[in-house]
Amino acid sequence: MANAFDLLLDTALWVAMLRIATPFLLGTMGELLCERVGVVNLAIEGIMTLGAFVGWLVVMHGAPLWAGVAAAALTGLAVGAVHGVLTVLLGLAQHVVGIGLTLFGVAFSSFVFRMVAPASGSTKVSAFTPASLPLISDIPLIGPVLAQQSAVFYLALLLLAMVSYFLYRTPLGLAARMVGESPEAAAAQGISVAGVRMLGVMAGSALMGVAGSFLSLVAFDTFVINLVGGRGWMCIALVVFASWKPRRVLLGALFFAFVDAAQLRLQQVVPGLPYQLFLMLPYVLSIVVLIGLSRRARAPQALMVPYRKGQR
């Protein structure tokens, strides 16, 4: 028990927690933007995989790291545009389109990766290093933890604040929430439902692409097949955890990341148990929490409901 308690005092645990939370934070914000305008984007796993692959590929060929992040965002934007055309403009089933794009993204990334991977087998790139921000390391308690985070982590925090401000403090954010709740009422106010939904899906998908690039350019400094490993699906669950509110996204991402970081260390503290039990721990606890929260969570009323002008 003492060893387990000592884990809480280990700076490495909290550093790992913030690192693990970053892609969840970015991906969940992207999914939240999509769902706030009424579109469930099940393509997130494929978009994150494509973002990780494209970001790695661009940097692998000599481009700066931020160019890789930008390329990943543009890739997500492009896939989001395809998703939007099929679901928003053509009114196709959102879950079918999303799963189809996920299958395409994962398969296409794996196929091209096998073609362009160096013959030597080395796929490492120069990853982001901890950002040296002034006075960060001098903050009591959390300073040493924050000082070891990359610039992409701080970008994620900035984007979280921007998304929250956008949704609740801007006219376009009000339009986005109205479209997700009652597209008929939004159309009656002269708002282009299709336009707002397209923008929401494309912006959200761009964030998903950035989330994928974090994995290949920060966390693992390489790309491998199945690198995302289900993180996209977890982001969809975290949207429910956050009750579709941006300010709760950070809490959900940190909760899952803390349990994930802790289970890796508990395997050493509690020997004799199968390691699979510890690997299950973050997902089991997340399911338990989601069961309790889902009863009170209120999804946007027009979620997954296609809108066709003139129809009721």
C-alpha cells in the first residue's frame, strides 16, 4: 500500500498523465465540435491514423515538425469535408459513413506506410522536445511537471479555451449550438444549417488530425501500423463523459490518462497478477463512470438527425 501511495508523489506519473491526456484532449474537442452541430463523426479513428501517418511522412522527408502538425490538420480537414458532403449535404447515414472512412483511413495509411517505409527499417523522426517556457518550472508543485511537456500540449490547452469561447461567447458558436439542437429553428433565423454543420465537421476533423500527429511526432516519434490503438473510439466516449461541454473535456481526458499512467506503474507495485488486468483498468473504470454519467448527460437533440430544407 505504501508503494502504491508513493506513486502519487512520483513526478514521472504526472508527466506521463499529461502526455497521455494530450491526444485525448485534442480528439475529444474535435468530436465535440462535430456532435455540437448534430453530426456523430465515427471517422475519428481513421482521421487520427491518417493524421499520425501524414505528420510523420512530412517530417520524415525533411519538413519542420510544425509543418507535420499542419499537414495532419489539413488531412483531417479534407476527410472532414468528405464526411460532411456525404452526411450533411447528401444525408447519408452518419454511422455508416464514419465507419467507412475509418476503415479507409486505417487501411490506406497501412498500405502507403509499407510502400514508403525506409528499407533500413528505421522510421524514427526528430520529435518535439519539452517546451522551455519562461517561469513555468518555478511554479510550485506543478512546475516540474509542466516543464516537461511539449509545445503541442500547450497548443491543446489553448485550443480548448478557444473552442469553449467560440461555442459560448460568439454568434457563430450560438449558431452551431442551435443547429445541433433545432436545425429548423436555426433555418428560420436565416442560418445555413448545412454550412454550419460543414464548418463544424471540418474544424472538428482538423483537431482529430492534430491529435493523431501528437502520437507520431511527440509520444512515439515514429509511425507504426495501428498506432492510434482505439484512442479515437475512447474520444467518442469522453464526449459523453464531458456531457458535450468543453470545460469538462479536460477533466475526462485527465481522468482516463491518470488511470492509464497509473496502471503501468501498478504492474510493478502489485506483482503476481496478469498484466492484462491492469491494461483493462482504464477502460473498465471509464465504462463504470460513463454508466453513471450517461443517465444525466443530455445530448444535442438533433444529433444524427439529417436536415433537409423544407421537410419536417
